[in-house]
Amino acid sequence: MASTSYTHPLLSSPLYSSKLSRKLYRSPVCLLSRNDKSKPVNSLSNAAMATVLLSTMAQPALADDLAPQQVPPPSPSVQVETAKPTTPSNPFVQNLLTAPRPQASDLPEGSQWRYSEFLNAVKKGKVERVRFSKDGGMLQLTAVDGRRATVVVPNDPDLIDILAMNGVDISVSEGEGGNGLLNFLGNLLFPILTFAGVFLLFRRAQGGPGGGPGGLGGPMDFGRSKSKFQEVPETGVTFADVAGADQAKLELQEVVDFLKNPDKYTALGAKIPKGCLLVGPPGTGKTLLARAVAGEAGVPFFSCAASEFVELFVGVGASRVRDLFEKAKSKAPCIVFIDEIDAVGRQRGAGLGGGNDEREQTINQLLTEMDGFSGNSGVIVLAATNRPDVLDSALLRPGRFDRQVTVDRPDVAGRVRILEVHSRGKALAKDVDFEKIARRTPGFTGADLQNLMNEAAILAARRDLKEISKDEISDALERIIAGPEKKNAVVSEEKKKLVAYHEAGHALVGALMPEYDPVAKISIIPRGQAGGLTFFAPSEERLESGLYSRSYLENQMAVALGGRVAEEVIFGEDNVTTGASNDFMQVSRVARQMVERFGFSKKIGQVAIGGPGGNPFLGQQMSSQKDYSMATADIVDAEVRELVERAYARAKQIMNTHIDILHKLAQLLIEKETVDGEEFMSLFIDGKAELFVA
């Protein structure tokens, strides 16, 4: 009967993917046919070779197969064909069949054999048949004396060949009856095992049994601190690299000196501060100062961020705080630096909708470690934050953070030194004057100045220059303040003229107002959302003190209204644009603050009304709460309107008086697009303009 192509069901089963099953199919002992009447598929096979029974049933059936005197019937989808008892033509096979069967001797004892013992028995001809489990990880053997044993099978690719060459019958276990029991046990045990795993995970997270060093936690040890430790700090930063924060450096140098020369202070009865809190706006160099302290002190240094204590699992933050201070105490005297401590140090029990239990546990543990029952000798805690107003009062008391070091924005001299630090390694032209740059950057922090010099270097490289000139620094400054230039913006001549008169109006009123900031630069080049800009150089003294007179605020409102007034005077009231919308917002805000907060209204008097509202934990004032009557609100509105109308009248008076200078300045802006302060002042000198007198 002619053989036909046939695909065994096992070829599509998971069993065929294993190395064992592939080996079985390639072995010459594997005889698969379509039915009992067909001839063997492999003509080289002989009756003396092993019989293969293949199945796709579940693995747990091996337990049933191991029972004595139970031989499962062959699968109905697989027919095993044996050749007729004829004399084989192969001499090797003929000798193998006619050789006498060896007697069982020296067989291992017990029902569990080692793999090496099993191979020796096979090679000596003492194993008649083997039955593999479905996954190939275990087999059951039948010895020549009828005994049965199990063997754990390693990943040995030559095992099938060894069995075939020694005439061992090979089969794979069937297991139909065990599936139901397995599924039942799996459904029953899965939730129990899942609960046990989650429980162990939480125990490890809280630093419980198995979560410590050498325990079961291992790499999932959440309860341990993630702080970075340096036995000999090599930050590459010293106090010489910190500029513009002289007072903060002085206070921190005392801490470093205390660590280096403790006898100098203890002889006078002084105790080392337990904590120093660095407070200041973002970018002022708080973290840089901490790195300088680490580089100068030369004692073990731990650094971490407060956000590293916050974790999904309850108790992890407190556990990490404990672990951090245990490490620090073992290395005392040492320094622990916690950056952005407001992440865990916020006031307890004052959050929206109740406090966060995990965060409060963390801060409670931190308070205890810094100054608790057991004490904390030899560990100095440095912390940095730009939100000291939200910190818990218990964290700020003496004994925990003994010192609060304010790291404020640098003054002119400080900005000069910072510019010198950040200009190291940069090719600067001879026309660069750090003094002028510092005066044009009031309120800039160290990070802002570093960004300024970097942007200037990028602009110089973009322009294929070998040096950084003052023009690149000036352009970089304008880019940071107002955004990049829109060089390809399509601007009509009419719009260009309108913007020129608008900016000229701002500059004209600002230059003629007494005791107001001088004009530094005027530009009608579009930047960001602005069609033009007028730069003023604010007074350093006024900026640092934060004290503004009533006359200055009134002048500020008049300058802000100068652009709209210029549009009305030149183009008429019907042709004004929306370009003054931001100016109106500034004027309204200043006027309302003068009435409600600064006491500059005679009708309201020296009373602060309309206090700030909103939740302090949201980072800024969200709204202004009205705490006065409707009658008082009418008075406030009338006073605000009066201040604004007065500022508008002053701006219009200046515009009509010096209309010639306005035309000259606008024409110059249309031609050059940018006018600096010196060129602008020359127009006033030529026009013999005089300051405005109220």
C-alpha cells in the first residue's frame, strides 16, 4: 500500500517545541504511520528498535504512570507499527537482537536513581524501557529484573541517541486523568499564593524579616535607603567655586571648621549644629553650597533627595529614614544632605482632604532621628528647599535645624563674580564687560547667569565666530527674557509703523518721568508673543530693598499707558489696537495694590483689605478673598479708576508736549529696528527735553 503524507497531531502541540520531542521525531526508532496496514515510514527501522508512544496530555499524569503494573494503551491518533519477525539485513542489528539479555546485577537500590547511575545501567543493557514525562524533566525506567525507578533528567541532547543505540524502548507519558485535579488545585492555591506573595512583599518593603541584608528581600529591598555615600567626598567643588553667596558661605564654613577643629569650639562649650537648612529661590546655588561643604569638610558624606523616601508601600519612607541614619551614625562624624526636603517635610495634618499618612510617618521618623530620645551625635544634616513656608514647625525648631541659611539672589558684585566663574573655558572678546552685563541682569540667579553665558556661546558657534562678543551676550539676554527673534516674520509697513510708535511712547514717557528707571534698549523685532520691546534698567538698590514710593508706582502706570496714548495721538482713537492689553493688566494690578495693600488711598486709609486667599500648599496664591462690604468695594473701584485716569492724563500730556521727539524716535526705529540707550538719550539732548513736573 502506497504511503501517504500524514501530519501527526503532536507536531502542532507544545511538546514538539521541546528539544526532547524534536529528538524523538528525528530518531530512527520513531515509526509513525497512518494505520496498521501501512508500511513503516522509515525503511531503516527494525523491529528490534524502540517503540515510541507520543501523547499531548498533561504532565501530572506521570504520577499515575509510575504506579506498578500499569501500562497505558497507545493513543488512538498514533499507531505503532512493528515489523514482521524477519531476519534483518543489518549485521549490527542482527547481533543486537541475537545477543543474550544481561542479568540484573549491580543495579542501584531505591526508587530514585541518579542520572549517572541510570546512564551506566543503560550502557550495560540493564534497562528495558523508559517513559518520559511530558516536559522531559523526569523519566520512569523499567529494569531487566522488573524493578521501576525514577530519574531526574538534565538537559542532555545525547540521551535519546544513547537510549536508541542500547535498544531501550522509549515512550512519553500520557496523562488525561490528572487534568481535572490539577485545574482544581490550581484554582484553589492561586489566591492563597498570591496573598502570601503580597504579604511577603509588604514585609520586605517595611524592612521586616527577609527585607534586611542577606534576607529574602535581595534586590527588592524597598526599606533600605537609596542615598549616595562617599567616604572621602570628591565633588570637585570647593568654596572657591561658589560666588555671590558670601553670607551663606560664612555660616557653612563654620560648620566645616567645626568638623575639622572641634576642640576650638568645645573648649568654649559650643556644640556643633545638628542641622542647617538652606533656603532660597530656585537656582541660587543651594545644592552647589552643599557640594562645596562636602568637598571642604573631608568627612563621610551622604546625599539623597527627599522624594526618595516617598514610596507606594506604607512604611517604606520611615524605614528608609531609619536606614539612612543608621548608616550615618556608623560613620560619624559625617554630613547628610537632603535635597528638596519640602517633599516630605510639609506641615502635618494640613493637606487637602486630610494628611497623607505615609508622608507624615516619614517626617515623624525624620524628626525622631534628628533629635529624639536616643539622640543624634556626630551627624550634621544639611537640607535645601525653596518653600520654607510649608515646612513643619517641629522641623524648624532649634535642636533639629539650628540654622537657617538664606541663599538669596546675588547683587551686582555677586553677579560679576558669578559671570567670571561661568566664563571659565570660554573664548571671550575684549569688548565683553561683566560690569555692564551684571547691571542689565537684575534679579538673575546663578543658574540664570550660567544659562546666559551658555546661550551666548551657542549663538557665537551658530554664527561661526571664534569669540563671544557683547552682541552675542546681549542677544542671548533678550532671548532669555522675551524669547527668540522671529526673523522670518512677515510684518507690513503699516504694522511696523504702529509698533514703532507704540514702543516709542513707552520709552518717551519713561525717560521723562522723574526718578524712573533709565531706558536701556528699544526694539521692534518680534520676539515670542511681543511685537516689540522696551528694556529699562531698574535700580539695583530699589530692587534689592523692595521699597517702592508712591511716585514711582504712579510713574510706572504712566509708562505702561504710554504705548496706547501714542497710538491714539498718532493714529486716532478709532485705529488703536489690542497691543496694550498686557499694559492694562499691569496698570490695574498696580493700582489695586496701591489701594488695597499699600495704603496709598486717602478714602480707604491705612487699612489692608482683600487679603490673599487660596491654599498655601498649592504653591501660590490662587485668588484674592474679599473681606469687605459692597460699599467699600465701590470706594476701591473708584480709587483704582482715579489712579489709572491720572496716569493716563500724565502720559498724554508728555506725548503732546514732546511730539517731535516721538516722531524722530519712531522713524529711527523703523529704519534700524533697534535703538540702544545711548542713542536714545542723544535724541533728548538734541530736542532739549525736560523732565515732567506734576
